[in-house]
Amino acid sequence: MTKKFYLTTPVYYTNRAPHVGTAYTNVAADVLARYHRQKDEKVFFLTGTDEHGEKIAQAAKEVDKLPREFVDKISDEFKKTWSVLNISYDKFIRTTDKEHEEGVRKFIFQLKEKGVIYQDKYQALYCPNCEDFVQKKDLIDGKCPYHGKEPELVSETNYFFKLDKFLGPVKELIEKDEIEIRPGERKREVLSMINQDLGNLSISREKVSWGISLPFDEKQTVYVWVDALLNYITAIGYGKDESNFNQYWPADLHLIGKDILKFHAIYWPALLLATGLKPPKKIFIHGFLTINGQKISKSLGNTIDPIELSEKYGVDTVRYFLLREISFGQDGDFSIKRLGERHNADLANGLGNLVSRVLTLSERIKPEEKTRGELTPKIDKAKKDYQKAIEGIKFSEALEAAWRLIGDCDNFVEKNKPWKLDKDSEQFKDVVSELLTAVKEIALLLKPFMPETAEKILKQIKENKKAEALFPRL
Ligand code: MSP
């Protein structure tokens, strides 16, 4: 039976257009989706937009637009960006989709049926940018540590979820890696969070009207985080298409940034367990892209537009750079200077040069399909290292493995000096055929990362014809 691979990205807030920080998660997810498809798995790659809540209603108001009109526009901008970046998602969900809204109401109704909801009056601090309650002890100079803004004091009567009841089971699942939290330090972080006082989980808001109304109290709307998390199940037919749902759930991988760990690793599994559903199998948490050490963020106003970046430097250069420069899981500085350096060194000189050299040599011969030789063990090693790295979601290591093979090919060329050989000799033909085989393997390794470039290389090999430079120097 074909293995399935259900992969998700967060649904992005539609308060402002996407930026290179949000593109980071989607490029990473896209590489995994393409890699698993290449392995012939049945991949379902989900992305989308998170469109309800106070923060978005506020953003719409600021530009004198109705929320609906506003989110339509921003959501389109996300789609456009993903198209430019070659993001091969299978579904783009919007939390304003009718199917999603129906699914959310069904799920909330289930919670009520299971007796895990209660009503309470409370007063607490709320950061609209996080769309989360914050505790006084976590503030820095009275401000949210992520957004640098003072939280607002909210006092409401809401419905709450009996989170306490499920913390023990969630903890055990995480400890046993039945919910795999990676990298390991994030697993430890979650476990220590569970041991601290997490407070209650409000699942509704009284004064936020831009949202999905509760099925049993129309005056309240579903808390935007609960609404958003549920996209992972409504997208595959929760409460509507059982057979599709059962085919894909539980998710094989939720890819997220470190700021939304608590919601995904604690609240989400707890909510699922409460209604008798399985938790996700794995959650991988990446770090932040920063500029001069500061998180790239819409709220901080230091964003870079991924479309402009792609137009200027090329889509594959951007995709490559994002995953090569920073070790996935850590924070890392995004610098245009470094992007240019890597473009010239790794792509124009390294990859581009090799491809052009080999295709120039091969013009005179009819290349053989498969040649075993000196490069064969190097190819096998590169493939093995690459596979191990990518299965462990270590993108930069996977790319390093491919680049080691590029280096091996360069050394092989230097050693055999094919330009000194008689072009009609067997030896010349062997050397060039071996190089062509290796370059083809390199293209296949790079295909999930740089789909357009890989296609161009494979086409040139197939037609045995050199085309224009893959990466013109900047
Ligand atoms: N809407 C929520 C997610 C709900 S998922 C059920 C949200 N949206 S967001 O647009 O603010 O962020 C979405 C993702 O983008 C998060 O994983 C976040 O970590 C990531 N990033 C936002 N800025 C980023 C960087 N500067 N660097 C890396 N990732 C960044 O949170």
C-alpha cells in the first residue's frame, strides 16, 4: 500500500502581506512535500490563511475596509507569493471557508457533548498580536516579549476548555515520542511548560465579532487559535468526509515556528484527545529569520517581500539560500549580502560551472546512460547522506551532501583532464559519461529544493545540449 504523508504549515495571519519569514516555513514544507512525492508517497500538503479574530478586524478597520474584503485581498497575496515561490501545496485553506466554519462548529459541539467545557468570568491581559493571553511574569517592561506592545486588560465571561484533564496524557505521549517534538530541545521546553501553570484555555470570546459563532451560544465567537488549529482537520474533511479524513489523519508532520509551540504541542493534542481523535505524529519547530538579530515580523515592520526578492535574485536562489544558510531549527540572520555571496560561490561557480563544463564536454559524444566508475561510490554516499539529512529535516546538511558531490566531480575533472584526451577515445567517452551520470544524480537531489533548476539540468542532459548559464553571476 502506498504510504501517505500529510504535511501542514501554519495558517498565516491575514493582517498583512506575506514576508520572507513566513515564506521560510512554506519553502521548507515544499521541499519535504516534493521529496516525499519523489518517493512515491501519497502526499497531502496543506497551507492557508488564518483570517478571523481581533487583530485582523483591527487591521481591516485601520484601512477602512470590511474584514471580509480585507482578508480576500491578503489571502490572494499569499496565494500569489506561493505561486512565485513554486510552493506545490495540495490545498489552500482559508479559515473563512464555509466547510471550515461548519467543521469548527461541529468540533466545538463535540467538546460540549463530552462535558469538557465550562463557563467562567475572568479578567486577564491579552496581546492581540499574539492573539494570546499573557502572564504578567512574562512581560518585559510591561510589554509583550514578541511584539514589544503593552497587552490590553480583558474582562469577559467566556467558555473554557478543561485543559487540566488532558495535560497528563499529552505529557506522556510527548515523553514516549508518540507525539514526536523535534528538535530535542523543543521537546524539553514543552515538557517543562506542561509542568508550569498554563492557566486556563478560553475557547471563546465575547467581544470579538469577526469569527465563528459558538454552536450553543451565538453571542460568542470561537477563540481564533482554536478556530485556526482546527484547519488541520477540517481541510481533510472532518465531520463531512469521513473516508478522506480517515485516510489522512493523523498528520504526519506539522511544521511550525518556535513562537507557536505551546498551541501546537499542548493545546492542540489536548483538544484532539478530548474529542477522541488521535494527536499529530510529529511537530517540527524551526527558528526565526532575523535581520540584525531582530525577528523579521509584520508587527515590527522590518519585512522583506519574497516576490521582489525572487524577481531580483531568482526563485531558486532564494529557496536555496533560505535552507542552506541557516541550520533549520536555529535562528539565523537573513542578509542580502550573504545571499549574493552564496549565489555566486555555490550556485554560479559551484553548480552552474560544473553543469556547463560537463555539457560542453559531452557535445562531442553520445553519452551512455549508466557508467560505473570512480564516481559511483561518491554518488552512493551523497545519496545516503542526503536522505539521512532530509529525513531528519536537516536541510542544510542535505544540501551539503549534494555540494560534496559537486566537489567530487570537480576533482574528477581536474584529475582526468578530459580536454587533453583524444575526443574519439574510449577513455574520453567514459570520463564524460561518468560525469553526466553524476550531474544527473545531483539534479535529482536538488529537485525538491530547486525544482526549476533541476528541470533545466535534466533537460540539458536529455537533449545533450548546453543552454544559457543557470545562475548568472550577480
Ligand atoms: N496564525 C497563526 C498560526 C496558526 S496555525 C494553526 C500565526 N500566524 S503568523 O502569520 O504569525 O505566523 C505563521 C508562521 O510564520 C509561524 O510558524 C511563525 O513562526 C512563522 N514566522 C513568522 N515570522 C517568522 C520569521 N521571521 N522567521 C521564521 N518564521 C517566521 O502565528
